[in-house]
Amino acid sequence: MSSDRLSAALARAETACERIDGAMARIEKQSERDDALREDVRAALAELDQLIAARENEDAA
């Protein structure tokens, strides 16, 4: 393999690695947003559960 072809192949490999690194960073960022959303949903459900329980207690009294 000529050095020009080898250099071109190495450049393509480097570009591919950079694209993979960028994709991984985007996936990690999305995962962090997903985790934050899950926590918000958990908090909303807990609040809703408390409101339902309070209403049931009022109705029972």
C-alpha cells in the first residue's frame, strides 16, 4: 500500500473516530436529560398520589 493511500485511510479512520466520539457525547447528554425528566415525572406522580390520598381521607371523614 502506498503511503498516500495509507495516509488517506488513516485520515478516514480518524474522521470516523471523531464522529463516534461526537455521537457518544450526544447520547450521554440525552441520557442526562432523560434522567432529569424521569425525576420530574416521579416528583409529579408523588405529588398526585398525595393529593389523591388527601382527597380519600377527606371523603372518609
